[in-house]
Amino acid sequence: MPTPRSVPGGAEGTSSVVAGCLLAPGAGSSRDHRTLVALEAGVAPIAVRRMDFPYRKAGRRAPDRAPKLVAAVVEEATAFAATLGAEPASLILGGRSMGGRMCSMAVAEGLGAAGLVLVAYPLHAPGRPDKQRDEHFPAIEVPCLFVSGTRDTFGTPEELTAATASIAGPVTHVWVEGGRHELKGADEQVVAAARDWLGSLG
């Protein structure tokens, strides 16, 4: 049985328990992406489920529209929590790039969570800083960890820091020096950041 972790939350300072962690991949990858696999091993003994989105399960390369992707996160979180005998609100949600973004949107739309781990969050398309994907940030009230490279063309440290200031919950940023969006070779840093952040919650 995985060991739960206590995290701040609940009424009048009571604590909730992290029952597990749901991780979603970026648009061009699957549940077997190296970073998700590394995170699963790195946060043990917390139970982890790595999910695939419906388009990937169907063998398609182009992602579905956001409402369908968000619905998939809600479905996976609900099912995963049920297998653990817990509520979705006891799960840490997140993942890489698009996967993390969809988890953050699901939480903003009302899905309960103990926190969000967002690796290489795609704040905007490369070269399009005028179209930021942060409209839902003010509705996020849970603790958030953002791990991004300092040379990520999907959002600079300055852009991400400014955008995440609107998040209602506590935000932690960890920067991978010189890292691009792929964060190639940085899995150890990503895992260490996630482990340290989880440890700081309870």
C-alpha cells in the first residue's frame, strides 16, 4: 500500500492526504514519456497513474479540442481515485506541457486536487507571447509547482512569473538553467524538484 502524504488544506487548518499522482503527457508523446516514467519512480512510494488522452489511444496524432482533453483528465482522476479508495481532491495532478495545462484547466473548472505539478507549461505558442494560455489561472486555488527551462520558447521565466502571479494558490517555480521546452537530460532535476515540493507540502 503506497504511503500517503499530508498536505495543507481543508477547513480550519485541517490537513488532507495525497493518495496518488496522475500524470498526463504532452501533445506529441504518450504516457510512456521518459519524464513521466522518471517522476513515477522518483515520487515513490506515492501511487502514480500515467494516462493517455483519447486521441492517442485511438492511434491519432492530432490532439482533440480542450473540452475533450479536460474531460479525459476528470475521468482518469475519478477512476484512479476510486481504485485508491479516495477522492480526486486527494490527488496531485499534472504532467508535461499540454498534459499539465489540461490538468490545470480541469482544476480551474472545479475538479478537486491536492496540488498541480506542471512541467514545461506551454504558456504560449513559440513566437506568440500575445496569446497566453493563462485565462484560467485565477480560478486555481491549490499549490502549484512549475518546472521550466530558462530557454523555453513556450514561455520565458519572466512571462511565466508574471502570468502565475494571478494564481490564487501558492506557486513554486523551479528553473532548469539553459533548458528548452523538451528539458532534455533534465529528468533528475525535474524529479528532485517534484520530490522537494511534495516534501514541503506536509
